[in-house]
Amino acid sequence: MKLGQLKIDPEFQSKIPPLQFEEEQQLEQNIIAEGRLLNPIVTWNGYILDGHTRYRILKKHGFIKFEVEEIQLANKYEALAWICKNQLGRRNLSPERKKFLLGKEYESTKLAVGGQPGNCNKVNRCDQNDHIDSEKRTCERIAVEHGVGSATVRRAEKYSRGIDAAEEAVPGAQEEILTGHIKATDEQIVALASIPKEERPAILEELKKKKSDRDDTVLERLKPSKPPPKPKPAPQKKKPTATENNTASQAEQPETSVQAPITESPPEEEIEPTSNAPPSFLQSIQGHKRHLSEEDKARLKASVDARYKDKATATGSIMLCELQGATEEFIFRWNVIFQEHPDVLTDKTCRKTIFELLDRMTNYLKTIKEEKL
């Protein structure tokens, strides 16, 4: 394929992180020194999927030799999914860029394999249950490919939609968010998709400012709306007890009336336990605990312990829950710190401390794996 036959789709190009000026200059020098491209330009239907920067360099230097690799894909959405997956294989991506590409890969893959109701790309129409099952399988497959959880993939799709909403309202906002010039939490980015387009520019302008200078009243729209409080149930009138009824009836009677003597029931400790025989069916379903002898209680406790205690100890399910909870809490708290305070990843002192913590945890886990397991 000739160089003039190659085409650029802006939507494809927008999914590829642009190189810094110095990086592109270095790449250009390396290509000139080689006199050829070491990697081919990948295309679909003549549109470049990988190699936009190399294409610009080729147009400047016509003597450079190159190759084109044309791949076969079913439709545009498969091409978008391929671009995102290919970019996610690179290591120099920021956390924001990774989330964006992961969400776009999931969204494009769903559109490629089935299409959404009302979508012009209705490839294989299916009923609702089939579509849900297919979507679930797609999410799980992408999660396994990138070593994340399926919930992470679904959150990434919502995040990418928020990025799209920002770019739609303010062209260029996508790169400002993905490069960290606009600092916002994941929840704020996701919320942008539900904000009217005409209101997004003002919100994005506030997000460009330092947190201390932001107008919270403008950013109030990005906070999730709280559901209305559930109405409290009307207090139910307590039915009077027999004693209260007697007291009320006594109050209604004249003071001169003579009350009939009340025969008190014997206290609980005076009730003799039944024989050592097992409780009857009626006693069992009513929890007739007052009639259990000490021997009955001991037999009941032994039965419960034999049924549950040994099994819980053998499986260690409770302790496993503790370990799982500790692991998830660790991951959650580190992610929050890195997202809310990304400066710790660039500050030299902070980075040194982070490496020390990582070494400490790595050594501990290595000890557990080698000596305990």
C-alpha cells in the first residue's frame, strides 16, 4: 500500500496517547538513522490503527522504507476495541488513561458483538436475556485479559462515558483530564455524563483550578443525589398486658369495692424439670427452655458444637473472610490515595517511602508463601 492511500480516522486517533514533543523528536531521529520503520503501520480498510506518529514522520521524509499490515475486522467497533487493547499493552500509561481505554474497549466490544437497541450498528440482534448474558461474558473476558475484576471494567466504562461528555462540551478536555491538567475524582468524571451539555463547561473550568480555589456551589452538581428518606412507620399501639388490664380495671372501680385475692404463680425456679427424656415435639417447637434439665442442656450444647463448631474450625471460613477483607481494604485505601493525591507518585521523598513500604510488604508476603504455605 502506498503512503498516500493511508487514511486517518479522528475517532481512532483520539484513543491513542500522543507523544511528548521530545519523544517524537527522538523517534524521528531514530527512524532517520535506521532509514526504515522497524514496526509496520497497522491498518483496517486503509485507516491507521497503530502508527499515527510514524505516518507523520514518513510524510516528512520520503526516503524512509516502511511496511503496512492490513488486518481483518468485522466493523468499526471491533477496530476501536483493537486499538484500546493494543494501547493497554503498553506500560507508560497513566491510571486515568488506562481506565479510559479499558472502558472504551468494553463499550466498543459490546457494540461490535451485539449492538445496543437503537444503535445503527445492529450486528447480531438477540433477545434481552441473551444480550445480558453476552454482555456479562464480554465483561468477564476483558477483565481476565487485563488482570482486573469485572466490576473494575464496568466502572471504567462509566468513567470513559464521563470523559466523552467532557470532550463533547469542551473539545480538548479529554486530554486535559487524561494528562492530569484537570484533576477530578472518578465519581466527578462519571457524573459529567448526566449533566446537561450547556452546564459542563463551567464545571470543567472549576475543575481546572486548585481545590482551594474552586467554587463548591458549581461542583455541587457532581455530587450524587441522596435518595429521599424513607417515611418512618407509624408507631403501633402496644397491646395492654393482662397486668395493665387489671390495673386499668382496678382504677375504674370505686375505692370501696373489695378485690378478689390473686393467686400468684410459682417462680420459675420452683418449676421442676421434666425427666431426662428428650423434650416432646411441642416443647421443641416452643423452645420450652425452662423445662430443660442440666443433662438436657449439656446434650443440646454438644449437639450444636458437633454440627457447627468443628466445621467452622476445619474450613477456616471466618479467618478467610478476615484475610479477604484486609486485602480489599488495603487495595481500596491505596487507590484512594493515588487518585486523590497523585503528587505522592512524583515527589521524590514520597516515592522513596512508597518503595520502602512495597519492599516491606513484598518480603512479608514472600515469607508467608515460602515458610507458612
